[in-house]
Amino acid sequence: MNRQAKGRTPRKPPRNPPSSQKDPVGVYCRVRPLGVEDEECCIEVISSSTIQLHAPEGFKTNRNGEYKETQYSFKKVFGVSISQMELFEHVAKPLVDDLIHGKNGLLFTYGVTGSGKTFTMTGSPGQGGLLPRSLDMIFNSIGPYQTKRYVFKTDDKNGMEIQNEVDALLERQRRDNNLPAPKTTSSRQKVDPEIADMIKPEEAYKTEGVDEDSSYSVFVSYVEIYNNYIYDLLEETQEDVIKPKWNGGGTPVRQNTEFIPPQSKILREDQNHNMYVAGCMEVEVKSAEETFQVFWRGQKKRKVANTRLNRESSRSHSVFIIKLAQAPLDADGDNILQDTNQVTVSQLCLVDLAGSERTGRTGAEGTRIREAGNINQSLLNLRTCIEILRENQMCGTNRMVPYRDSKVTHLFKNYFDGEGKVRMVVNVNPKADDYEETLLVMRFAEMTQEVEVARPADRPIWGFTPGRRHRNQAFKDELSRKLEERGGPLERDLPSAINHLVSSLPPLPSSEVTDPHDDITLPRLIEALQNRHRIRQMMIEEYNKAANMMKSTLQNMDSNLMSKDSFIHELNGRLMEKDKVVQSNKAEIERLEKKNKLLEHKFDILQKTTKTYEVDKRSLQQELETREQRLQRELTEKRRMEQRLHGVVSDTQHKWEKECERRVNAKQMEMQNKLWVKDEKLKQLKAIVTEGKTPGRPDPPGRPDPPPRQTQPHPQRPSRDERLPAKRSASPSPLPTTTPVRLHRRSRSAGGEKWVDHKPASSLDLGTVLQPVIPNAIQVSTPSEKTLSKCDRYVLTHQEIASDGEIRTKLIKGEVLKTRGGGQSVQFTDIETLKQELATVPGRKRKSSEGTSGNDDRSDGAWTDVETRCAVGMEMRAGSNMGPGLEHQGITKRRKP
């Protein structure tokens, strides 16, 4: 037997490939109907993807003892009225489709004991579960394309071998003669009544898009994990009375005919780093009925027990593995391609996990306690692995996942670290007694949904022409029809030809001899036989002639056929050359089409770029025109401002000329008054001196003071105090008058312009003598657009604290201009300042003479004090370039004592 190389199972991609896509684990929830004896329900289906848990009566969910409700979301929630067919359509059907298309899948049920996991996976007669429906769909899809037995052959290292038809035939004969396979049934009448009619014909499914140019073969294996040991449920345990039996402890048993329990299997890793059960029996099956019979044979060996919560409680985790091998047909579409690199092996694992349970509720004792502990420990390890996987994926950590702590997690390690779809069906029992266990199951399911698994890659395309099988079958049918038309040697025509040949011979006469002296019967019989012999010789000669003629004809036809074959071969060679030319032309056309598409794409990009540039050009031109218009407006405004400022400068210059002239006149008047005062004082002093020299003389009668001279006195030399420079201030010297003067600045066009007098409500009235008076003004506390539209000028009264702590009032003036949008704007032009300053010397001015009468002193001191305290408002610039202002100051003058 020619053994070929092994076919590979789909190998997982490198860990964390940068371009791989991942899908989360699909978690579904199925709610079991409430039992007859159960009254309180703790689960409510809110929507098609959400359920809500209600704490049962008397159960406290937090420290305060408050009633608390929790909601959990799944990919889909199946209520109590859901059918097995609907569940299969949403959960298992996509996995079967992926299996036929060369992708791996894992489906397992999880939940509390007695929640309906085994019913969901296996079902019952008339209500088949996920497993029988998956098998039915597989064989409905690949039934016409299955190979004969032993064309695909498994080895002991999780590999697959391919054999040709001759080797497969020898293998079948050897197995049938020496090691016959277990009897299987192909009709529904011989099926075990416990599993009969699991699926109704109208509920059958079929995968679309099955590759008809490939051949398929299905292998199944069934193992259980009991007390963290793996056992093969399909292993045949035959008794041998000759060889001694050995038990699991390594010691022989007392009787040779006793039953020896099966040995546990170990897990190994193949060359592609996939985990498998070493030494596990894999059975090749050809129908759904045969496969389910094999499953049921192993199901009867599974460990179950009767507990307080479940009559048939599973005491182990069962794993049913469906392995599908497929290989393409050759170019003729007749035989399987003998290239092991083109073989694809995909598998679907259906896992029925044992339910978690509490020994206090189940009433377990002895062995059952040990079984429950191992079940809970394996489920705890599964939760731990899922939690660490989720942490590594969400937080970016690199913690080691403890797969080896349990056989369940170690067996399915390649699904979580490799690729393939993983789906979980969470079965829950709504009765109140299972509330605490159900709460833990819900938390685990919610955590599992956050784990992502790499999406399986698509199967590569073989590169052969599709439809090879159909063309080969059509050729065989046409060949049979041609032979039948030409009267060829068909097996069904052989009996009729023999009968015709026998009937063409002359009949034999009666050969009954009644008299020993009969000389007529025997000679007549001899003559008939000789006649038949002669006819036979003639027929043989004719047959030989016909055979020779047929032989020559066949030789001629053979020679013609050979010449035609050579001619056809020559034509095939030319056709192949033409095909190569056509292929090269097609490749050139494809290249040119790609180049054309690339150029069209570049042309589109250039057109879009051109449109973008044109739009930018128009926008820039509009912006340039707008800026030119703005520049023209600014130039016009600049010229207008220059003219306006020129007029303001000339007006200011004229005003200051008048002001200087006025100040000179005031200074002259002040000096004249001072000289007159000094003359009066000298006269009084002279009179006092004269009276002092003539004592005892009565005072002469007083005479009135002479009026002041109208002419200017002669200039006298100023005293030392008068020669000292006066203190420089921002305001002019006060005028010698006893009446305060109110001055206000008039605008150059105050008579014909309207003002907006903006005085905020927070302004203080200082009670100063000088107050700004603005004629033709509208006083407002808050200006409005309507008020500004009626006026031409604007003034704002602003108060602030000066550096000496006094309050200073500023009048900020501006012009009201109209904007293009129809509104008003204010352009500030100058500022006027109004300030009050207290005297720094509290005492009065020293009197000019001592010893004079009190009346004279009081009048003189009062006059000089009034002169000192008198304030004069002058119009001037307030030390800035913003224009003239108004400043009010009170300055105390000192005289030499």
C-alpha cells in the first residue's frame, strides 16, 4: 500500500497578528420552563437580548437587606417557548456552515445542574437537539460528494492520510475479513427507539455554496472528562480469556473474565500546536443515522447518577468531535487529487459541560462528593482562564493563562489562542432555589462575552476549473448511451443472445427407446446430431470469418484511431499554444485595464484638484477685491482724518494763542493788584510809625482809603519770596477774584451738533464749583442704538481714584459714525479731566502786620485767604497726546512771614 503524506489541519495564525480580525465569544441564554412543583420564578425575559433576575422572597442581596434587581445582556435570549429548530438556526447553523467551508468551531453548554444542558445538546425523540441537527445538516449538504471508506485515513498524531482507490479497496476488504466494523444501520426501522425520529423531514437544513468539485469524509470521536481524566467512550472493551487482565493499579485481577475499566487518555500537541486526545478512536461515518448510532453507543457509557436535584445528572464533561476532511478532484473530475497540500481538515467540537452544584443541596455522599468537587474545580479553572484572557486583551497585560490546570481548558486551548468561532449556550432554571448559582453563572457569561477570538481565515482557492465533477458524469452518461445505440457488449443483452443462438439449431428427434431391437430411433438421433454438428461447424466457420473480419476492422479502426489520436494530440498542442497566447493576451488586457483604471482614477483626482484650485482661485480673487476695496476705503478715511486733524491743529493753535494772551493780561492785572495792596500796607505802616513818635496825641479823624489807581504802578523790585519760582502745576494760576468762575469748553461746532451725555448710574456727585455743561445733549445711563442714531457727538463721564487718593472725573469724548451695516460706532477723540485737591496747610495765611486793629486784620486775612483758596478752571492738555482737557485744582499759596 502506498502511504501518502499527511493532510494538515488548519493551523492557527501567529499570535496577535497585526492585521487579524477578532470576534467576541457569542453567548446565548436559554430559559428552562418552570416545573410544576415550583411556584416562585426569579428570572424574567425583558427583551430578545436581556433578562432580569429578581431576588426571591426572603433573600437579601446587600447589607441593607434591600430588594435588588439585576439585568444581563446576551447576544440573544431564548424564552421558554422557543423550539429546538429555532435554537439551532441561530446558534449551531453558522458553525456547521463554517465547518463545511473549512473553518473550526466550538460550541458548549454551561449552567447549573438540572438547567437543561443535555436536552439542549442532545434532545429527545421528535425534538432533536443541536448535535443531531448538526449531523443531519452536514450529511444533507455533502451526501452526494462523499468518498468511499478508507480513502481518507486518520493516524495517531491528529493527521490525515490520503489513499488511492486501489489501496482503499484493499483496506475495505481487509477490514471486512479480519476486523469487521460494528454493524451499523442505514434505515430508520433499525434505529434504536430511544433516538428514533429525532428530526422531522420538514426541519432538515442544507448548506448553500458547497464545493461540488471536492470530496468529503466525516470522522467522529466521543470522549468524556471524568474526575479530570479523559476516557474514550467509543473504545471497544473485549474480554480475552487467554491473556491476563490488568487493572488500573498495575496488578492482575483474580479472574480472567472480569471486566477491566478503560484506561484514561492523555492530551498531546501535534506539529501545528493543536491539542488532541492521543489514542482516541475516530470512526468514519457515511450518514446521520450511522453517526447518531455511534454517538448513542458512547452516550450509554457516559457517567450519570441520580441526585436530589436531577434524576440523570451528568457526572462528567462530554466532548463530541466532528472532523471533516475534504480534498479537491483532479482536472478530469474523476478521482481525488493526490496532493496532500490541498487537503483541508476542519472540526466542530460539541461540549456538554456538567452542571455546577452544591453538595448541601444535592445530598451527595462518598463518590458523588468527589465527582461534584472535580466538576466545580474544572468549571472554576474555566472561569479563571476566561478572566485572565479578558484582562490580557482589555488591559494589555501578558499574564500566563493556566490552561493546564484542567483537562477541559487544556483541550480547547487552541480555540482561544488560535482561531475559530466559539459559542456558548447558558442554560438557566428560573426556580427560586437556584438563584445564587444562577447569579454566578450570569456573571461568568457576562465576562465571557468580552473575550475575543481570532476570526477563522477563508479556505484558499485550488486553481482548478469549476464544474469538473458534473462534466465527468455527463461524459460517462453519454458514453453509455452511445454503446447502447451501437449494440455494444452490454451485460444485460448476453442472456438473450445465447437463447437466440440455441433456437437457430435444428430440433432433436424423440430419443425414447422401448424395444431393444429398435433400429430406427438411434440412427435418426445420430443423423440429427451429425446435422447439428455440421451446422455448428458452419456457424464456427462463419463466426471465425466474422471474427477475422471484425479483427481486421478493429485493426483498421485502431490505426485510424491512432492517427486521429496523433492528429488530436497535435491539435491539442496547437490549442495549448493558442491557449497560452490567449492567456498572455488576457493578462495583457487585464494589465492594460488596471492601468486604464489607474489612469482614470488619476484623471479624476486631477479633475477634482483642478476644481479645487479653481474654487480657491475664485475665493482668492474675491478676497483680493475685498481687500483692495478695504484699502481704498482706508486711504479715503486716512485722507479725511488728515484733513480733520489739520483743522483740529489749526483750531487748537488759534485757541492757545488766545489763551496765552488772556493769561498775560491776567498776570498783569494780578501784579497791579499786588502792587496796590503793598502800597496800602505801606501807608498803614507809615501811619502807625507816625503815631508812635507823638505819644499823647489824639488820633486824627480817619479818612477814607483812596481809590485804586487806574494807571499801572511803577514796577518795583520783587522780594525774595516773589523771586522764587512758583510751583508748577497742570492748571494756570488762580485769578484774584472772590467769585468762583464756571468755565466749560465749547466744541468747535457745539451749537449745531447733538451730544449723547453718558453718565453711568454709579457716578458720584462731588459738589465741585466747576461742572461740565454740555448744551443740546441727551443724558442717558446706558446708551442705545436709537439714541446714538440721533446724535453726532458722544461723551462718557468716568470716575477713578487718583494717585493722591482723590476722586478724578474724566470726560471721554468721541464722534458717532455710521457703519456700512446700518449701525453706529463711536470713535474717541479726546479726554477732559476734572479734579478737586484739598489744601495741604490747615492754618490761615499769616497777617501782613501785627498790632493793628482786629477789623483791619480780619478783612485783610479774609481777603488773602479767599485769594489763596480761589480756584480757576482753565482749558489745557492733561499731559497726554489725546487732546485738551478740563482740570480743577485748588492750590494753597504761602507768603513769607
